[in-house]
Amino acid sequence: MGGGGVMIWGMLTPDGNCRVRMMEGKVNAGEYTKTISDALDDLDKKFGTGNYHFQQDNAAILTARKTSALFEERRVKVLKWSARSPDLNPMEDGWSMLSNSIYANSRYKNRRKLWQSMAQHSKKLSGEKKDTIKGPFGRMRSRLVNVIKSKAGIINEKE
């Protein structure tokens, strides 16, 4: 695309909603907390303050003091999670679904067009493909069992 990149924050919820936000510039804990504040407002309205768990990996900006303080202030229960557990992270399925949808028939010449497509396809996932998003959450129990059976090795649900 001629250089530059697009940093995207995304969230899936068990009821089939997909939310994405573009993050520009150098992303730090301050930018991250601004990005997720609206999402936390929506989660508080939907599930009630303190009545849900938030899952994220252990990237530095996600575990920074500023981010932890926001979660504590908002009474958000954050699951302790390994940065290297994609088999158990529904968002990895979400990124795959979104990427497959975005790049199915198009290539993008600039960041604006890519972002427009990403926003459009995330809305489509939350609408007509809502059940597709619910799938990874529904399969979590079997994923956990498979990870235990594989002694924490990589699993492949398609087998």
C-alpha cells in the first residue's frame, strides 16, 4: 500500500457483535484507554457495570498501569490471559473472518479505502453474519478440552 500501516483494535461479544476502531500514530496505553472507553460504556449498558469479563492478551499497552487503572475504576473484570494462546482467543477467529471478508475480492491502494472496507465488513459481521461470530464462543468448552488433551499443544478444530 505504499508504506504505512493501519493499527486496528477489535472486539467481539458473545451475542454476535463485532466492533473495530482504527488507531493512528504510535499506540500507547493512553491511546488504548481512549479507544476502549466507548466500548466499555456499551458493555456496561448491555451487561451492567461489573457484570462481564474482558479478555485481552498481555501486550504491554494492555497491561500498563494506565490501562489497569481504567479497568479498576470501571470495575471491569479482566481475564488473566497468555499472549500466546490463539486457540483459546475468539478474537483470532474474528480477525480471520474479517480478513477473509475484506480481502475476498479486493486489494486496497490506500489506508482510507482499507479502513472503509474494514468498517463496512465489521458491520456486516454484526448484522447478517451474527451467528458466525457467536460460533467461537459456543465452541470454547470443546477448545479447552482439546487444549488439555493436547497437553497445551496447538489444536486444530477442523480435524
